[in-house]
Amino acid sequence: MADNNENRVPDEKMNVDVICEHTSDGRTKPLQLRTRDGKIFNVDRCISVERAEAANVGGCGMRYTVLIQGVIKFLFEDNGTWFVEAFVC
């Protein structure tokens, strides 16, 4: 999930499947995500969680700032649906 698009703005909302850990104190920790083409990525670390908009692609919800393969990504959860901001080639 390397990010070679440093100066581009994401232009697509891509739904993903997410495996999470739900803690006894009510927190949700994403552990792994699977893209629609079947690629699986482990979440190395969850850096922060906050309510936010996905301004570039529309939508809002809980934004998880996560580290995946050394790259910081935003993973959103909106009413049980998970998505990431993606680039269309």
C-alpha cells in the first residue's frame, strides 16, 4: 500500500473489509483490512481516532489514522461501513 501520490488528492471512496478487536472498554481497534481486489493489509499501528469528514471523497464518521506498511493512511468507519480514500489511475 505504498503511497507514490504525495502531491495528488485522493479521488475515490473505496469500501474495504476490516477485522477489528473490540475492547471491554468500548474501543474498536482495526487490525487488518482487505481491499475489493482481495489484497490484505495488516494495520501496524493505530495512531489516533476522531470524528472527521472524508473531505476529498465525501462521507464522514470515525477516522482512524493508521500505519500500514510504513505509510500513514486514513481509515473511516461510517455506520458499520469501512472505507479508505483511494486514487483512481
